[in-house]
Amino acid sequence: MQKSVLKNHAKEGAIWGFIVLELIFFGIAGEYMSMTETAFLAPDNMILLLKQSAPLGIIALGMTIVMINGNIDLSVGATFALCAIVMLDSMTWPILAPLGDWAIPFAWGLALLTGMLMGLINGLIVWKTGVDAFIVTLGAMLGFRGLVFMYNGEQPTFHLNWTMVDIAESAPLGIPLPILVFAVCIAVVWWIMNRTVHGRNAYAIGDNREAAVNAGIKVGPHMVWNYVLIGFLAALSSITFYSESGSVNPNDGMLYELWIITAVVLGGTKLTGGRGSIIATVGGILAIQLMRKGLGFIGADTAMVNLVIGSILIAVLYLDRQLNRKGEEELKI
Amino acid sequence: MKISFRASMAVTTAIAGAAIAGAAAADTYKIGITQNNVGVDSYQTTYEKAFIAAAGENDNVEAVVLDAGGDVARQIAQMEDLIQQEVDAIIIWPTNGKAVIPAVRKAYQADIPVIVTNSNIDEQGFDFVASFSGPDNITQGSRSAEIMCDKFKEMGIEDEAQIVQISGQPGYTTAIERAKGFEDRLPEVCPDVNLVETQPGDWNREKSQKVMEAFLVKYDDIDGVYAGDDNMGVGALNAAKAAGRDGIIFVGATNFAVGYEAMGRGEYWGSIYQSPVDDAEAALKTALDILNGEDVPFLNYFDTPKITQDNMDEFSKPVF
């Protein structure tokens, strides 16, 4: 008993150990291989790292819950782009345009509603049809992306509002706003998963859906809520990012779902559901972002970065499998 | 000098890297570049190689060479990284002429001069840009008009020639500027040449071929075709060959390898030679001139010469 608790701690801590390794490696390698005199571990650079982790990280929190449920959501990248289009375009609509800068909160609200609606559609289809979430959200990924292209063809959607850019670039207490948004999201989602019935049910459903149904958990509506939540978070992520850039390409957010799932899996959440942790997912996101940024810092190109992260993902899953198998064998003895 | 170390050089080069880093002089300029999408076509790949080579030859330059991989978010992050690393100047090849404006403003606010290369950002961002280094598309259009006119004079048909134009994708600045340059210059040099119709070919060879097929049906007498780039020009040439119509003078812009080969076969008359090497070197030179406090025009064009069957030997075959 004592041993297994220890091992669980070791597993949850593994991702943080990995992050420390990365920091040490890039800290040292950066000294020798980087083009700049500024250190990789400089506080400014670390703040930038957190800021650049925020867009993927916010969505990854929702993905963790959905995956603990034993589901998945492949449509978040398309939702991300769609919400950005709604946000930027709505500011030019005749209703909102006369409001000037006051259009900003309404545009944000519309984007959030869009995200939640997309999540609701996913959730209802998963619930009512019983089709596997992978297939449903694969369809949604294509469908939502279709909506994105229908909106403005191949052209980027553009609306530059300097007030909105200034808000997005602001840094209350010296911390960039996207980091604060990310931090609040972490706190809220952590609270849901660890301190509420909803959170406990999420684990129960992912662990054994039959048993959860027998225990009287309303599995269908529960999943719908989780899809609405991830839709909301995708929209929030879109808002924090596009308020700053003011322009969205129809291809934006492509492959985001895969980066996010990679981070969640790196954090130790099981694809089959029932196990996972919000804090470990944050670790997974930071690990990936560190890898991207660190390799860039020492001069690796984009293709190299992808290759390394892919290899690490497979290595981590293999290690995890080995650890689990050993655990089961020990139990038999 | 120090240039970007590729990861493929592996960790073993760390020691060599340290030696080079130690040797760097104090008064060198650190110039960061974030490119659009290296590897997506050979123009951009050649551009990167040429940039690294040019930076390597200059002892006063340390280049931080980054590639956004066509991803706007990554390019914005790279801009932030370069600002944080306190480079002396940033060169940006925009992935999106609009989305990068706030990032360019950030560099401007950090007192880092930004040089836009190859294709310009949206006008709203001009206040934050030190200079644009790239091809002058209006001049390219007018030079194409001159190439065509000179050929007609040589053939003695400058008083009666009928021509058609296949333009680039509607809404693209490059397409609009080339068409304008051509249409403005042609009446000046060959007032009697008649431009009978213009249709967009969307930078696409197949689309251009279809447009040309329609022209050939519609007009019995076509003496010349001006295409917004060689890709479309070769599409039009293919349509003419399929229809058995000989003697048409094809003039394009941005000399592609296919255009160069067609010129070699004597089927395609001329184009505008735009070299990615010149493009890259011009961007670096613009950045250095600005850092040295020299007066640099806001629109700092590099030369894109005429190329025809007569002088094509002076140019190497384009890599794209």
C-alpha cells in the first residue's frame, strides 16, 4: 500500500522531473550554442514561456477532463479558429460597430458562446447517438473547419482594434494577462476536478462507465457539460491569443488538437480514461513548450523540434506501460 | 561572426560553438530574422541559405535565423523571443501581412528597427516599420511591357499587335501592382498595341491554361500574352501549343524554372528575373544600413532585371 502511494507520487512527479532536466539542459546548452548573450533561464524568458504556453494550455485543461471521461475532442483547433473569426468579425457588425471600444466585451461574449455551442453540439451527438467520441469530434473537426472556410474563403479575417491589443498585451502586476487567465483557469478546473461531485464523477465514468451508470451517475449530461466546458476554454484561448494579433487565417489552429493531446498524455492522463491530473497536464504543456522554445534557442529548426517531441512522447508512453505492467505483476505476487 | 547552428550539427559542436561565441567582437550587430515558411518552395529555401551565407561573410553580423513554418502564432512568438533577446534589428518575412502588426509594434516600442522583407505588411503597420526590402512590382510590370514592346518593334508589328493579359489572384498587392505597371507603361512605349482583355489566372497554371483556351476561341488574332508570373505564362503557352497557334509572344514575371526552360526551347520570349539570393542580401543590407544610421528609403527595392531569350545566358536557371 505504502509502496503504491509512493509510486503514484513518483509517476505524477515524473513530468516535473523531466521539466527540471529540460531546464538544466537548455540552461547549459544555451550558454554554448545560443546566438545571444541573454540566458535561457532569464526570468523574462521564463515569463515569455508561460505566456506562449497559455493558448494551448487553456484548452489542454478541458481536454484533460474530456480524456479522464474516456472521451476525446479533436475539434478544438477548428473551434479555436471559428471563435476568433466570430470575435473579430462581430466587431464590424452594424449592431456592435457603433459601440466603438465597448464592442470588445460583446465580441468576447459572442466568441465564448460560439465555443460553448460547438461543444454542446459535440456533447449532444456523443450522448444521443452513442457514436464514439473520436469519430464524432473527427467529423466536427472537419465540419467546423468547413464553417471557418465558408466564412471568409481563403482570406484572413482581420480587425485591428488597438484598445483590444493593449488589453491583451497588458501586464497587471508585471504578469502578462494571458498568464493570469491561464492561472485562473488552472485554479477553477483543478477545483472542479478535486473538490466537486462533478470531478469525482468524471473519474468514475472514465474508470468504468457501466459501474458509473449503475451508481446512478447521469453519464450523458455529464459528458455534455464537459464538452461545453472544453468549447468554452477553446474560445477563451482564442480570445487571449487573437485579441493580441487581430487577424485569423482560415488554417489557424490546425494540429492544435494533436499538440494538446500530446501534452495531456505526457502529463500522465490515460487515453482510456479514469486517470489524469490537471496539474500534471500543466506540466505536460510546459514540457512541450520548453522543448519547442529551448530547441529554437539553441538553433534547431522546426522539423527537428517536431521529431524530438514525437520521439519523447513515444518514449514516455513506453516507460509508462513498463511501469504499469510491473505494478500489475507485483500485485499478483 | 556567429550564425544559427542547426540541430543537425548535434551537441558535439557545442565546444566549437563556445569557441566561436568567445571570439565574437563586442561591436557586432545581432540581427534576427523570422521567415515565412522555409522548405515550402525552393525560393524560400534558397533565400534562407543565401541569408545565412551573406551573414556569415560579414564579420560584424551575428544572425539569429528563425523560421515560422507558415504559422502565424509561431512567428509572433519568435518576434517576442527576438525582442527578449535584445537583438539590434529584426527582419520579418510576414506569414500574414496583418496578424503580425501588433508584434511589429512591440518591437518598435522596444526601439528595435523592423525590416519587412519580400512582401510588405498591411498599411496600418507602416508606422512601426523602418523599411521594406523587396521587389518593386510596379517596375516589374512596366519592364514586362517594355520587353513585349521591344519584341513587337523587332518583328515590325508594333502598330497592329493585339495582346491579352492573365493577371494574378485578385486582391493580392503583387497582382494589382504588376498589372498596373504593365498597363501604365505599355501605352507609353507602344501606343498602338491593343490590350484586348484581362482575366485573372490566380497564380495557377491550370487556371491560366483554361483562361488562355477561352481567349484563343474568342480572338483569332493574338500576338502577345502578358502573364503576372511565369507559372501562369507557361499555362497559357501550353494552351496555345495545344491549339496549334504559333508565333505568340509570351512575357511573364518572376522567372520560374519552367519559364526559363521554355525560353531555352524558344517558345517563351521573356520575363523578369527575381533572385532569392538578391532578395536575401538586400534585406540584410537594408538592416545594416539602418543600423549604421544611413538614410534608407521606406520602400527599399532590389533590382529585378529583364530576362529574354537574347540574354538568358547571363542568368543561372532559377531553382524554383
